[in-house]
Amino acid sequence: MRSREQLSTVGTTKSRGCAVGEPSVKKGTRAIRLDWRKAKEYPKSNDLDLLHWRWEFLRRNQEYQQDWFRLSSQEAIDIRTWKKSVLHEELKTVLHKYGLKMVLPNPADQHPPFLQFLHFAEQVHIGSVNREGRFISIQVPPTQGAVLFDLTKPVPPQLTFAKNALQWAQELLTGRKQGRRKHPTNWPRLLRILDARVQRVTYSEIGRELLRSPDYDVGAALAKQLHNEALRLSRNFPF
């Protein structure tokens, strides 16, 4: 099992590192080329830290793959100079959209170099900003908090970020976690279901092959339920 430090530096010796990456995944093709029927091709629940589990789900997000291909097909950007690129504002928006810092990794890369996610506290504003762009603290009673939402942007992702930021602040205040649970035991199976559905495998076949359900309808229903759970993790990883 690799340590967090080893996982975070995989590939850094040979890669120049780019904010978008070389377009090695062609539009309309699968970024994840694994056999969903073979468990050995997937990480076990204790193989990865949360950073890389989050990446495993994000890189299977179809919208992320489309955004990555769209940007990478226009320009390969060195991480040291991408802020000077004509794509700077668009790339900055996409990075924040997926909670990423600085680098938009290739979805085909299981262990991309320079992989970093924004901390929850960096994704929402606990406070307010005036017209000059200066931060203004909101006066609230002790042990309470307030979160600023951008009403020009979609609300659901902001609600997720706000929830996680407040839980983080709560942990700092109380010194303990309040009901935040991780379920990595089931995550390898969820990855396999995501890959199977991209390959147009039916729910009934997933139920039969992966879930070993003897009942055709029950297996299909369970496969669909787990697929929806996997999609939620790929869109809003909760940790």
C-alpha cells in the first residue's frame, strides 16, 4: 500500500506538469479503460487516501471529462505560466467548479502529478465582501457562523461546499467531528458500476455479474440505486 506522500508524487519526475494536460483522451472515447468485471483492476478500500478517492470519482464525471477535453484540445498550459494564458479566466472557473487547485488533471491518469483540491474553507466565503472587494466580517454571536452565497451561480454545489465548510469550522471549534462518516468499503464497487454504465452495460447485467443477485428485478433495482450513489460522489464528493 502506498503512503499519501508516495501517491501525491507519482509521475512528477517525468511530467512537466500542465494545468490542462496533453489531450491524450479523444472526444467520444472512454477515459477509464478498465474491465469492470475484474476487481483486481480496481483499488481496494484501503489502497488510497481521501484525496485520491475523490479523484477516482471526479475523473469518472462525464462533465469533467468534457470540460477537460474542451480546454486541453485548445492549449497545453505549463503550471508556471497558465495565469498568462488567454484561457486563464475560463480555466480558473472550471478549476473552482470541481474544487481543484491550479491543475486540471487528465481523467485518464489514475495518479496525476500536482493533484490538489481546494479546502472547503476556500470554496465558500464565511463573511461578506464590499463593493471595493474588501472582506467584511459578519458579526454573529459566539459559536455561530454565517455563509455568503453567490446568487449568480448554481445553488446546490454551494450548499454542499457550505455544509462541509461549516463542519470543518465546527471541528475546529469543538475539537471533534460531528457525524462525518466515510464509507470507503463500498467505493471500489461504485467505481466498477460507473465504468460499467459508461460501457452501456444494463442494470440487470450489473446486478447479475457484480452484485450476484439471483433475482433479475431486485438486482437491477439495486444496481440502479448504487449507480445513483456513485454519480452523487462523482459530482459532490463529501469529504
